[in-house]
Amino acid sequence: MTHQFWTETKEELSLGITEKGHPFRYATLATVGNERLPRLRTIVLRHLGPDLKLTFYTDRRSKKVLHIKENNRVSLLFYHPEKLLQIKVEGLAFLIPNSELKEQYWKQVNENSKKDYTTHIAPGSTVSDPSQIEYLTENNYFCPIEIEPFKIEYLKLKRPNHLRIRFSKEDNDWNGEFLVP
């Protein structure tokens, strides 16, 4: 009975990659490092694998990379304001090491966006003048991160009743169960 909502979840996540302006292009990523304080930031969804692995890119010197190394259990939150649809993903995050896949992703990055991964100093560093940020020409700190979900919650706000479903991965299968919204 939850199958149609599972199909919708996968379709909406996929549209976040393929449809320009789709709200699921952006998600809020939550991490928790050793300091045990949740950290939230917006990421751009770049790839969705057939196994529902979600990929985004970052600078490998960023705090989120440090947090993932300390504790790779993460959450993603997607929200579609027109459909009043929220998708929450819980999973394990993995840094994609130097590999052919990493090189393939790097080649897909827009040339103007590549500079985001080549700043001379790390993201989050203090600068006195943003216009004076220097960029490297030979090296980059590009780091794709893949999230392997183990739980996904679907929440649709509607009348007369909201609808909430938890999908849990068991072995290689996803099972859904309705929850009280």
C-alpha cells in the first residue's frame, strides 16, 4: 500500500537532478562531529544512483568533511513548498576517494564553479576582504560525498489528513510503514 509513495519519493529526488528549478535540487545536510553539536548547511544534490545513493560536492577542507570523518551518520532534508512534501533521508556518508569516479564528477563541474574548490585558504577561514581571495591554478580540493540511505521518511501535508510513511532498508529491499504524522 505504500508503493505509490515510494515511487513518488524516488521520482521527486530524481527530478531534483534533472529538472531545472526543482526544490529538491537543494537539501539541508545535518552532521554531528565530536563536539556533539548538530551542524546544518545547504548542499546541492548532484547525482542519484539507482540504489538511491545521493551525491553532493564540497571542498575537502570544509568542516562537513571533518564531521563526516568523525561520525558518518548524516541526515538530509528536502522540502517542496508547492506540493507541501518533505523527504527526510538518514544514511551513512562516504568520501569518494581519488578515483575514476571522482575524475568523472570533476569533469562535469561547470568551469566557473570549479573555482569554488580551489581557494588558497580553507572554507570558513577569516578574510579581511572577500575580493582578495586567491585561487589555485594547478590543484583543487574537490571532494564528492556519497550518502547511502538506510531510512527515508515521506511527509505530505494535506487535508483532511496528513500522510507520513517511513521507508527502512533491510538487506537490499525497502519496506514502508505508515506513521502518525
